[in-house]
Amino acid sequence: MLSAPIFRLPTGDEWNIGDACQGVLILGATGSGKSSGSADMLAIKMLRLGAGGIVLCVKVDEASYWMELARLTGREKDIIRVTESQESFNIFDYELRRSGRGAGLTLNLVNLFRQLQDLVESKGGQKLNPDFWERACVRLISNAIQLQCALDEPLTLPAISDIILTAPKSDDEADDEQWKKSSKCCRACVKAFLKQKGDFDIKRAVNYFLNDFPTMGDRQRSGITETWEGLADPLLRTPIRQKFCTDTTFTPEDAIDRGKIIVVDLPVKEFDQAGRIAGVIVKFLFQKAVERRRAASETSRRPCFIWADEFQHFVTSYDMVFQQTARSSKTSTVYIGQNLPTVLAQLGGQQGEPWMKGLFGNLLTKIFHANDEAQTNKFAADVIGEDWQAIETVSAGESRNILTPLLSGNRNVNASFSPQVKHILLPITFTRLRTGTDRNNGIVDAVFFQAGRKFSNGLNFCKVQFKQRQRSNPQTAMSSPDERQQSTALMITGMVLCLWLSHYPAVRWGWLPGTLDLREWMKFWNQPIIVNWPVTALLFSIGMIFIRIIRREIIVQRVKRQIQEAKWLKKRIRQDTRDDEHQPIE
């Protein structure tokens, strides 16, 4: 399975699924053709392989682009489009009820919450004894989750929050009858204790909320509660709460086992931080799920992918950990970005540079497109490496004397070669790559590098070219709104014409009243109607002729669209199957 080829390089070498699962990094400046060149080709190949995966969106048109690719490859039914009004995924209830060993453990549920909080929110500022408050808050969350799990109700973050916020603040409140009637914490303690009397964890949770929590000092208790609210707040805000804290309509297994493509259509450009949090949550849960799938079904396991254009918005500390074993889980991480400074800016500046280099080091396939950013071009040249090169040195001289005006002097030219270590590709090379568009006949240049591999050209890289395709959807383009409006107008015109032809004789011969007065119509309704059958037949025939003409015109337009679409698809399939088309070309 891992040896199945995806495409062939200009050197004749194959790049297969195993290579893809070692990670792909695509870098290029804005307008360099990275999205419409190498990324577009790789996305189509992944879909044709039947791979399932997730797509994280930054641009507002990213989801529409993947819908176009799905139509092109016959994968329309495999798209799960997560928007603010469609699809949801209860992450905590999923962890509670998922299959496999280790599912439903309170310790894992608390750890999931802590991991998500660390991933979606950067911590800043100084806290008073943060280790104490963190441990105390973890204890609070653990006991609240334990009570909620014992109720056999959906495990949601709002339900956990209700238990915590309605916990007694003092011994007197714990004994108050009004509190017992209105507090969800009290109801959960009673139901959990009666249902599982002998459970040690339940006893600890009930004792914590009815004895330990009320007897804490006001400052300590309010500090723990405030810490919880600060940690949970990002996940309890709309639309994150609606998407990940209600019910479940999709899970990561839809992509892993059934080949679905989960498109998180909450683009960062529109939803900002909420869009980033949504993408990070889906990616993290997908990474954990794909790592759990069993090796017993080695032959039947389909490849998966994680796709992120402008990936710097979704990078987390777990990416590097996941990428270390991504090949064994048959998951290809495809990260597309512009340059190193944009990534470092998202990671907190220079302090994030070691982490960035660690992640990039685990993405073994790197495709470099045109770029004018010096640090990125230097990085690309360094990745490809340096080698001994023979550097030619030429020196020339001429000796002169008093007779030089009459006789030619002695001229000496010396050439020598000295070995020096130089970049195999100079950084300036990446500023001269073509960027597609009509100016370059749709040709996009790139440098394809793969660590630990020597290609047929004897190097660890090769120069490749990609042919840009038109990224418009033929079905949408051919069935434009203007054309649909024309068809509708044609139909309405025909109907009006038929009514006009039939209305005048019908009024003249007394078949219909010649006025809009309702009373006249009521009188006419109660009178017997005398039908002139020859004229009726004539009018009916005229109407049928117009209807047939209109219908024929609509059918002709539809057939023309289908023919154009078939030609377009035939051309795309032919280009995709030929070795020298829609592949990296020389």
C-alpha cells in the first residue's frame, strides 16, 4: 500500500504514498503558483486515490475550491462541509463513547480538555503560583466530569460548567433546601450516588462537592472557579460551543474509515480566532484518532491526509509529535505556506524558531516555489545542502619595459582550480522560478526536494514544472445565473403569448368575462359554457407549438452544456493520465 505510486517525477523516479506520509511542505510567495501548481496536482491525486482527510480553511474560497475538486474527481458525496450552521462534533462525548481501549476514562477526558486549552490559547502574563491553581482546577474538572458521566447523559462542556458553577459555596448553602432544588450539582451528586453506590470514584466526586469545596476559603474557591472559567471560556463561545459542545453529526472516523473529506469551512479570514480554534480542534482530534486505528487491517487501511493552506494559523505543539509516527498511520500532512517570517510571527517570534525547525525537519518532502524572501531562500538552499565544487581562478598580467611601445610586452595568463564548499543551489535560484499565469503560458517552476533520497539525476532534488489548470467549475460556469434567467424569461414569454392569443377570442365569444370585476366573474361562473370546439382545438394546437418550441430550446441549451462539460472533463482526464501531463514535467 505504501509503495503505490502517486506521480512520476521528471527524473523517472516515482513518488509514492509512503513518501507522502512522511510529510509535505510547500513554500512560495503570494502568486508563485504553489496553490494552483504543486498543491493542486497533489490534491487531485489524493482524491483519486480515495483518501479521506480534513481540510482547514483560511481563505474564504477554500471550501468552494475543494467542492470543485470533489466534482472533478467524482467525490462529491464524500464531502462533509462544516459551517456555522451545518454539522457538529461533540468532542467530549466522542472521547467518552468512542471505541477502543482507554475510552471513557476520566483521566483522559481531563487531559483532553487541558490539551485543547493549551493548543487553542496562548498563555501570557504571570500568575500567582500557577502550578497550584492548575492542579486545583484539574481536580475540580475531574470530579465534575465524573458526576456527569455517571448520569448517562451526553457529556458536554456546558453540562460540566453547570455542575461547577452551581456547587455549594459554604456548608450552610449545602444544607439549604432551595439550593438542593435548584442546583444541578446537587441533583448530579444524588443521582450518581444512588446509581453507583459502591463506586470509589463517585464517592470521591460527591465528597469533593459536598464537603471539600464548600469548606475552602473564599479566595481559594473563587480562584479555582475563575481559573476554570478562564480555561473553558474559549470553548463555550459561539460558534465553538455550537460546533463542538452540542450533538454529533460527524467524527474523525468518517474520514479515516469511510473516506470522507471533512472541510472545516470556518475560514480564518472571516471567523478570525474562532476559525483558528475550530481548525485546531478538528486537526488534533483527527490526529489522535488516526494514531489509534489498528494495524490488524494493514491491507485495507486507506491513506488519509491533513491539508492546510496558510498552515501557520493551525500549527500546534502536537504536530511535531504526530509527524514522528505519521507514516505508520498512513497519514500525509500537507502544509502550504509563504515564508519563514510568517510562520515565526504565529509562533511568537524568534523563540518559536527551534520548534519551527523541528516541525520542518519532520516534513521530509519540500517543494520550493518562487520566493523573494531572503531567509526562506537561504533556508531552501541550506536544506538542499552544500558540496565540494571546483572553483576556477584566473589571473592575467603583463610585464612592461622601455621597449614596450616598440615591442609587445610579456603577457601571462594563469588559471587554477581550487575545491570549495558551496551551495548546490544558490538562494538567488528561487527568485527566478516561473509563477504561471498567461505570462508564462501557465507553467509553474519549483524545486522538489526529498530528504534521504537520491534521484536518478544523482542529486537529492530535481527541478520540476507544473501546468496550471483552470480552477473554474465547468458545471457552474456553463449553468450561469444569466443563462438560467434567460431560460426562465423565455418560458414566461411563451406563457404570456399563449394567454394573449387565447384571451381575446375567449372574451369575444363569451367564454370569459372581459373585465376584472369579481362580480362579473361570479355571474359568469354560474352560467352554462358553450364551447366552440374547432377554435378551442386551434388555440390548443398553437399553445402546444409554443410549448414545444420553448422546451426544444431548453433541451438544446442543456445538451450544449453537457457536451462542453464532457469535452472539458475528457481533456482533464487525458491530461491526468498521461505521464507528461498534470505531472511534474521537465
